[in-house]
Amino acid sequence: MSEIQTVRGPVDSADLGVTLMHEHIFVLSPEIQENYPGEWGSESDRIDDAVAKLQRAYDAGVRTIVDPTVIGLGRYIPRIEEIAARVPIQLVVATGVYTYEDVPHYFHYRGPALNQAVGVEVPEPMIDMFVRDIREGIADTGVKAGMLKCAIDAPGATPGVERIMRAIAAAHHQTGTPITVHTHPDTKAGLQVKRIMCDEEGVDPRHVVLGHSGDTTDVDHLSELADMGFVLGMDRFGINLETTFEARADTLIAMVERGYTEQMVLSQDASCYIDWVDPDVMAFLPQWHYTHLFEDVFPYVLERGVTQDQIDTMLNDVPRRVMEKR
């Protein structure tokens, strides 16, 4: 067992319990919220709403949520601290940078971006930022990150994405902190993760969750990634605009039947509020919430041959193994 950092402080990995490995509390565009706050409304109302939704998750059996909200997704830890103080669920926060293409402008003339201009290798500032979040805490909150997060989507391994991935790998080597990567399985982005982070940067795939693997029904490709050692994030249950409930659930069943139960984690990628989606669109996503797995997915897969022990493995054993630092 090892120590896991949560918003309220360290806990033993044995005490994580049922863990959702990829949920957000808030996904925000800070400059929009600061300058056009009308839709956000009352801060206290948003916090009360988040507390109520997390309490429902706890009542459904959830004991820990990993929230991979990082730079690019509107991370603001003081707000999360206030929520964590009012709910029994343990919240694990992350550090990293989320982008599909370029690095944030802040990094355009810092670190390796200056190599050619100055003629020497300039250290990557992101590495120190990530390591400080993990070892010392985020800003002045004292809350330490327990997960590293980056992304690769349909544009692929752009220079910006690759730079962030290599910084994440370096921070992992310094701290042992596990990694979760937003991926795009239709373009087989997981293979790029393997090349950059594992083959070239030396990260053990067993310490990497390939997020959003359940966005595809290509179980042969998912099996290929699992055989490489990756943990597969079947973590977007409830997002059924471009796929269906049955497609996601049947893919999970097929992977369990192939023997990959111990290499999958489960979640919904839900949030209490996300400003990336017009509120009117949310009406078309009635299952996109923290308890959809328990209310809809588990009854479906149990009727089709998945056992409760296998569900418990994906909710308890695999998350605990991933979160324990190496």
C-alpha cells in the first residue's frame, strides 16, 4: 500500500474504495467566466449543486473520484477545497496541461521554445511546475496533485502535444505519479502515446491510463493496447451523442470476455457544470452524470455475463493499483 494525495490530505491506497478514475467537478473557460459570468450565476449555488451531486455519488457507493482537471480545463483548487470540505467523497486532483494542438501562449517563449534562438538546451519549465504541484502543493493551497494529465486528440502528436507529453513523462520519472492521457481511439492515438511516452521517454505503460478508450468499438485495437500493458479508461459512459449506450456497454462486455478486466477502469467523464456545452444540449445527455454506471450500465452488463466481482475489480482493485506510486 502507499500514500495517495487527496484534497483533504493523504490517505492510504487501501482506503480508496470504489473509485471513479475520470470525473470532473467543473470544466471551465476562466476568461469567459471572469468577463461574461451570466451563465455561471451564483458561486454559492454552483458549489451547493456540486455538493449535492457528489453526495448522490457517495450514496450510490462511490468513495473516491479522480478529477483530471488541469491547465486548459479551468482548474481552480480553492473552489474544490470548499466542496471537498462538505462531502464525504475523497477527491484526487491532477496536474498537467490539456490541449489538442499548441501549448498555451505562456510557454511559447519559454523553455525549449528558446533553444534555437539562444543556441543551447533550455530546461522545460512545465516539468518543475508539475513536480511542484505534486511535491509541494498547488499554488498556496497545500493541496498536492495525485495524477498527471495530458491529451492527444484527432490532430495527433503535434509539436505542442508532444512537448507536453515529454514533460509529463519527466515529471512521472521524478515523482512516480501515475499518468492519464485523453486519447482519440478512432485515430489510434494510443499508439502515439506508446511511441513518445513509453518507447522514447521510458514510461512503463502499466502506469498510464488511456482515457476515453471506450469511445471505440474496435476491440481488436483495444486488445492491442491492453497487451502493451496500458490501462484502458472506459470512462465516458453517458456521452451518447456520437455513439450509443449499447455500443459502450457491449464493448466493455467484449473486453471482459477477452480477459482484460484487470486492465480497465470505469467512469463517466461527467461534471457538475461544464461551460463547453450549451446548457440546452445537456437535455440530450440525460445519462451523463456521476451515477449512470450504477443505475444503468451495471444492471445491463450483469444481465449479459459480467460478474459483480469483475465490476468490483474495475472499480476497486485496478484504480488502487494505478494510483499507488512506483
